[in-house]
Amino acid sequence: MDAKASSVMEKITSLAKRRGFIFQGSEIYGGYQGFWDYGPAGVEMKNNIKKEWWKYTVYDREDVVGIDAAIIMNPTVWEKSGHLKAFTDPLVECKVCHKRVRADNEEAVADHEKTHKDKKDIWTEPKTFNLMTEVLLGTTEPKEKSYLRGEITQGAFVDFRNVVDSTRVRIPFGIAQIGKAFRNEITPGNLTFRSREFEQMELEYFVKPDEEDSKKIFEYWKEKRKRWYEDLGIDPKKLRFHDHEPEKRAHYAKYATDLEYEAPFGWSEFEGIHHRGDFDLGNHNLSYRDNLTGEEYTPWVIETSGGVDRAMLFFLIDAYREDGERIYLKLNPKIAPYKVAVFPLLANKPELLAKAKEIYKNLKQKLNVVWDDRGNIGKRYFAQDEIGTPWCVTVDFESLNDATVTVRDRDSAKQERIAIDNLTEYFQNKLAA
Ligand code: GAP
């Protein structure tokens, strides 16, 4: 990563910490590589991302239902899915200092070679390294070896028959899921970009086995997924598709495309869109019978697989703005942690405090609102800009006479007076726009 890019990442990492978005996991014990905690602002934003995804993928459609499968599954699932054999990355080890990196991570390899400039031939031959995280279950020895799921996907296949039997779905239909996945990544890094514990939001869309039709459905989902990120504010110029060459495809993919974002550390995968064919349902010996036509077949699967943590990181990077001294996050209000901040102009004036608290409590019934009475008004605007709060409400002495407040817009920093009675509707209209 060049100096400019690493300075952007340092700024984002520092803002994420000081404003309560993302903390290093177990920080008081020196951290734990590849594990991250979300703070008060972070958990709100992450929940908003998941809510928006669920609305777009499940509630706004008639052909998708949701599930929430267990993280630990019968180990046979991972045998059948091919993960125990084929879910691997190539690893090389430095013969000088024993550092391990992914052999296909050209940047990490080149960076490390710089630390041993005078030496040649520093790497061992690449070895394949399985990414599944093992866990031991049971109270008596020998304990049973099991796995934390390496992708949330298998739940949708293992539950396929139960979903068909318990609902009215008919092919084509989708199963949506959001949940944690775990991978023994060799080189976690770039904040949450590559973590060992992360969350995925996935759609498995089941279709009739047909080359031409399934290709059309694949193209349809590619565009739908790109539009979702654009609608939530990602700069379209920073998005592109990258088709996988056959030798780079995951073991389950008939063909695959990554939706990529131009991050400070280069074009990077946001989300994978995969045509999984009948790989999974076939391996699990599952088929589908159309009750109306009597046809029986193994459906093919088109998958959209996004990372919640990666989406959150890229939304933060994309929203980051510097305007002179002012730093603000130009987040779409739908995913901003809080919609509105409410302040009394002066915290030591009981009449202002009481009025501001009343407004705060009222707004809170309909919107996610944050209270702030620390420091002076300038500092509060500064803090809310960095959190990405789209609107700040200030209750001043005029408010007590004319029942209006100042509403300040994050992006333009312009202020206007709004009647207290109209505030909820005012913000709801802005959010719906
Ligand atoms: N079910 C298919 C699947 O898991 P993938 O391309 O391996 O496909 C899908 O992962 C998405 O999950 C990625 O595009 C990324 O957003 C997220 N993801 C994968 N590994 C990750 C990691 N180590 N840390 C954070 N997010 C990750």
C-alpha cells in the first residue's frame, strides 16, 4: 500500500475508534488478530445495513424467504460441500523469519521481501492450507471435532427441503440469510476487510436447470446487487465487476463474478455473485418436485454473497470527507448510525435542558436519535459530523418563545428554523426522499 493509501486507512481506523464504530477485539490484552468489535455507533450502522439488505432482498419481493441456520453443523455437511478438501489458500513461509503469507497475495509477498532485501530465495514451496476453523465438542475425551461454518450458505441447502415443505415457495425462489462465518485467514488485515470472524448476507436463488435462463438470472442479480450499493450512496465510479477465470473460481462455482470497490488498498471484492449449478443440492442428494407439473429435478443455484463487515468498511471509506478543518461522513441517512442529534444550546440552563429532553424523547419514539450536551455547540457539530449524523437539532432561547428549533444539515452545514411540532414529520420526509 502506498503512503497516501495507508494514510487514508489510518484516518478511517482512527475515526472508527474515536467515534465508537470499530474497536480492536480484546484490545486491553493486546488485541487478537483478525477479530473486531463494533462500538455503539458501529452496531447501529451495521444493523441498518442488514435491515436495508433484508428489506431489499426479502420484504420488497414475493419470491424470497429467510432462514437463520446454526453456526455449527453436522461435520458431514462440510464433507459433502467439499470444504474439507477444497476450501484452501496457498501458503508460503519465509525461511528467514518464518512469517507466513498467502502465496497469491502479491502485495504481502512483495512487502515482506523488502524486509530481507539482501537475501534471495526466501520462500518455502506453497502449501495448501484449509480455512475451516475447527472446534471440539463434548465433555468427555475424545471430543468430537466439528467446525465453525466457513460460509453461511450451507444452511440454505441443508434446510432446502424443510423450506419447500413448510412454505408456499415454488421455483424460482430464494432463501436469504444473514449470519456469522469464520475462516482461518492466513493474513487478516486492512481493518475488517479480511477478518477471521465476519458476517455474511447471502441469497441462494433456486432455478430450473437451464443454461440460457440461469445465465439471465445471474446477470439480473449482478445488476440488482450493484444497484443496492449505489442506492445506498457508493460512488458508481468506484464499483466494477471482475469475472473469475476458471482456475480462480471457488470449488463450487460454475462461473463467478466479484463486485469490486476501489478501496485505498486497490480494487477489492465487495461481494461474490456465483452460479453454483447443482453442485450443492446434488452433493447433498436433494431434489425438487414441482407439485403442479410433477416435474422432478435438482435445481441450480445463483448466489449473491456479500460481507456485512466489508460493506460497512467500504461505506465508511466512501463517505469520508475532508472540507478544510471539517471532517464528516456523508453516509446515506438510511445507514447512518443515528438520524438526528438533539442538543440544548447551553447545558447549564435548566429550561433549555428540559425543552431539549422533551424534543429528544418525542423524536426517539419514531427515529434513532442521539443526545449530546457535552462541550460547546461547535464541538458537538464536529463530533456528529464525524459520526455521520445527517441532522442536528439545537434548542435555544428562541425555542422557548416561538416553539421552533435550529436544524443543521450535515452535508451543507446550513441551518433552518423548523417548528417543534413538525419535527418528526420533517425528518421522516427527508428519510423517505
Ligand atoms: N457462499 C459464498 C462465499 O462465501 P466468498 O466469496 O468466499 O463466497 C463472500 O465470500 C463474501 O464474504 C465476500 O465477498 C466478502 O464480502 C465476505 N468475506 C469473505 N471472507 C471474508 C473475510 N475473511 N473477512 C471479511 N469478509 C469476508
